[in-house]
Amino acid sequence: MALPSKITPDNLRESIVEVRYDSSLNFEVLIGIFFQAFDNNWFYSNRPYQSKATPLPQMQLNVSQEITIRVGSESLLYNDKINIRLLPGAFVFSCLNNYIGWALFQQEIEGALNLITQTGKIEQWNRVGLRYISEYPGQDLADCFNFTFSFSQPEIKSETMAFRSEFVYNNARVILNLSNKVPVALPSGGNNVQVGTEPTSIADIDVIRSDVRTNTLKDLLQIIEECHTYEKELYFGMMKQEFLTTLKPIY
């Protein structure tokens, strides 16, 4: 299957790449070392981080294997394109505002990881995860993807629905969450006035390699690229061809 390099609109609400590592140094010491490795194009902040992604139904939360989207005060490095959250044993990369496309996102990640690797404080990379969350306001999942959900009584039609599946795809573990027409708050108007909600369908794909054991950047980047390819294969493999055509795919 040919995979598009770009669709319009891309429907992405959140794009995350997480890499985990082993180091013998204390995390508070590592923060200073990593910060010093970056040049003046990068900035440091310890501030609340707010995910752009729509909160998922409660049944989809608190899964230990999943890439978590944390809210709270965290050490944050950022430039004009991406954020890097510094967590104990992990770096979490996301786009600063809108999705910048995989080629540029991957280039920014590689540049940052190269600076981090040059500190010599990473003993081993041990896990890679990639998570993409796409939203479809006002649309039914059945109009976008080859997916149906029904009870044994065909006369029952679900108004909202949440589906979760975990499976192995090639050498990765995948966590797939699909939510159909869940109410999502619309952007508030002036003076924080709530303007209502809109039924929104969500496709959330989490691709994880927890068997990573490497201390070379080349191997790590290859694994990240493989996870991104798996995510695209699953995402576009689920999508209906007639819906994909409406997104003006570029190959």
C-alpha cells in the first residue's frame, strides 16, 4: 500500500515521540547537563504543560504501557518548532503548535537527540513510543474508517462509543483507541464563556517498542522511523479510500 506523505487537513490534534533511557546520574543533575548541551536557539522553562489533545473517555486512561500525556509543572526545552519534555528517564517530543510534518519533525528530533547523546550521559536507550491522535469534528467513525460497532440487537444504535484494542504489529505493541462522536468542548468565547460542545470522533494510535537496547543514535533513529511507518500503515490501512480521497493525499 502506498502511504501518503501529506494529507489536508491532517486532522492531527497531538503528535508525540517518546524515548526512554538509562543513566547512572540523578535526574536533577541531568537536567542541567542536558540544558547546557543546547544552543541559543533553544529555551528552557519549568511551567505547566497543557496537552493540545482532547481528553479521552475515562475508560481509556491510566494504562501503564501507554504514552502518557501529563499535565503539570515539568522541565521543558523548546525552540520555534518543537517541545521537549524532560522527565526522569525519558524525553517526550511534540510539535510546538500545529503539526509540522514528519520530515521536519523527525529532523528536529534527530538534532536534539544528537546533542543529548554528545553529553555522554546516556548509558542506554531502552524504549521508543510514538503516539498520534487525530480528531474528526462532527463526523462518524464509520464515514472515515472501515470500522463498525453494534450490539446483538441490530435495532440499537450507539450515539457515542469507545473502542480499545491492544495487539502486536510486526515487532511493536500497538494500543488503538477509537472514540465515536464523544462531546468535545468548543473553544471558549470572550470572558471564558462556554460556547458548548461538538460531537467529535477520535483515532488514537500508540506504537511502542519496549525491547530497545542500544547506545547508538543510528539504531535509535532507525527504530523511531520504523514506529512511524507502522503508525502510518495502521492509520491509512483503516481509512476508507473514498474518505482518504477527500483529504487530497500527496504521495
